[in-house]
Amino acid sequence: MKSLWSLLLGTSLVSFFISACSEGEEVVKSFSNYDLNGTVIKDGYFTDVRNNHTYRIMKYVDNLGTEKYWFAENLDYVDSTLEKDSWCYNDSEDSCKVYGRLYNWDAAQKACPDGWELPSHMSWSDLYNMVGDRIEPAGTKLKTIDHWQNSDSVMQGSNRYGFYGLPAGRKNIEGGWLPTGKFAYFWTSTSSSKDVDLAYGWQLTYETDFFNYGEYYKGHGMSVRCISKNEYGKMHIEGDFDSTYLEEIPLHEGTLEYQGQTYKTIDLWGRTFMAENMNYETGNSWCYNNSADSCKKYGRLYDLETALKVCPEGWQLIHARSYDDDDYDLERARILKSMGITLALFDYTAEEVKSSEGWIKMPGNNLSGFNLLPSGGYDIGSESFFDIGYTAYLWANYEWQSQDIYDTLAIGLRYSDATFNQVENGKNFAYAVRCEKK
């Protein structure tokens, strides 16, 4: 027979009480669901026991290696303490079901469930830095694919990281609404240092591709996303996170016909790359381990002299970098974009370019469609092949902007690397070739 304690733990009760009497004094302690179970994320979803609403969760790892957990849906919770300071858009319950609830800043501070909190301005900045303005602007990557009524010059949302940024609109402090379909405003927990009536918030709009922040009146009704407090010992992860959004990312693909073969291509923010390695037998080139099957999957490996001549007319070896400043930051991406200068392959992350298959360890998500395979290399002098399944090597042009000259080098991405690195480009090695449209 089970004890009363085990029966209580097995129930779905949000809280219960234990009372004890000692010499006429009663001590009462309340145990919440969070006290008993902590934060439970199952199969990528979290259930708020206050109203049994289930939220999709987004996970990423920051630069310090810390796992971050965000709601990938807008909060939709109200109780008696929040009712007068939160709204459904246009007072429509159906709108809350689609877009979540809008809260003023004071209500937003206390709306998240136990174990979660309203993200600070720094937390939002961290999310922005992780997403970045690579492949396409951060705003495009954070918007949902549908629901947005973007201007003609603004790209369709790609939801590339599974954030599901919905255009929930806003309730204005003076009354009235900014429309759904065109605006998304998210509160931070950070108050303005200039004006006690203002707090920081982040914004997506139909008029721009970017993700911006500003200071907003605390009386506005804006969306709330919750971030996990990650309290030690209280985070419990069960099952895998939802990845269906990866299959829905709109990719700008095309084809290239060359020497009797058809290659996939991919457009990444104004540049067109081959999305497969070159597999044209010419000059000094090899299949890995001299296997024709390897060539079909990974393409051929070329020495430097052959690599310089193998791209079709109108195409060239990929450019590794478009400037020579190692202290690159994401704000530079905005500046380069405004000047018509596009990002270089060096700046894309492993997660964005690595294929989801072919890597023996740590495959990527192929978020960009570049589909980089670990094709390895060939040591011509020793006639030995190396690193297939573990490292991708590519011949590339390196543009030294300050000197207005071009060098040829090889870049590599090991299974454990976060970004590309320059590798040995001596004449004794053969690497794969991807071409870029001029």
C-alpha cells in the first residue's frame, strides 16, 4: 500500500499544505508544483499548471556554453491580479488564442510561471547576438513564416531558429491598438535609467527586416516571452525538442548545369553559392579513398592549380571574407548591408552551414541550406586521405580589402568548431571546391 506522501507526489495538485502543532502554535507550509517537480520540459513543451496551457520551448547555447530556454510562444495567462493590466487584442478572446495576451510592464513582471521570468534587456541582447544578422537579418529569422503582412521590400519571415515571433500588435497607453499582422513588441524586465515611466522592449515590424529595441511607456500592452531561471537542480528535460520548424524554413534554392551534371544552389543574402561540392573530373583531382561512391556524395578533392580553374564561367571560388577586421560584431552586419556589402562565408556559424547528415560527430541543422559536408582532404605527397566525416575543407578566395588584393587559401570546419578557420593551403594538399556566382 502506498504512503500518503507518495500518493500526494503522484497527483496533479498544484499545491498542498502540511501543518503541525507545537505547544499551541500551528506551523503551515505550502508546497507548490514547482517546489515538488521543478521545471519540467517534455518533448520540447512546458505546461503551465496554473491554467494547463502548454507552450513550445526554444533552446539554444550561448557563447559561454550555457543552455538557455525560452518560450517560443507568447504568454497567455490571466488571473485576478493581472486582469485589469492585460488584454486580448481588440478585446477578442480568439486573438489571445492566436497571439497570446498583451500586458503592461508591471503585469509583465509577475505574469510568468514559477521557474520562469521576464527576460532582461541583456537576455534579449544575448538572443539577438546568437541569432545574428547572418544569412538574412535577425528580424527575418525571428518572424513566423505566416501571419505577417510585410511591405514589398521586406523578406518573408523564415522562423529559422524556431522562435515563432508573431505579430501580436500592441495596446497603446493612450488607448487604441497597433494592428496585428504588422507589429510585435516584447517587454524586457529592464526599466529605463532616464525615465521611470519607460522600460526597454524589442520590436519586429512589417516595415523592416531587422530586430530592434527601444524604450516604451510602461502602460503599453505588449507581448511577454518567459525565460527559464535555470535554477540548479530544478530543470528537468525529457525527450527531444520539437524540430519541425526546420522542415518549414523557406530556402531560396536553384540549380546550376555544368559538365553534364546538375548542382543545387542556394541564395544567402545577395550571394549565390553551390550547395553541393564540385564533382567534375579534371586536372589533378581525386575521389576520397578512390571511391566513386564517395565522389557522388562528397564531390572531388582538387589540388590548388586545378581548383583555380574548375569553376564554370561566371562563377569563382567562394570568398571567405569581405574585410580584414577580426573584431567583427553584428552591428557591422547592418552597416555592411546598408552599403550593399554582403557577409562572407567566414561569418556563418557551424550550425548554419553544416549538413544534418554525413558528420560522424556533432551534425548541424543546415539552417542556411548551404549543406556543408565533411568531405575531408588528400595529402598528395603521402598519397593518403584524411578527415572524412569529421572536417570540411574548401578552397576559397580571401579578399584583403585594405590592400585591394586577393589570395587563395583553404578554410576548414571541424566537427567541433563553431566557425570556419584558415587551414594549410600548401600545394601538397587537395580539398573540395564550392563555387560562388560572380
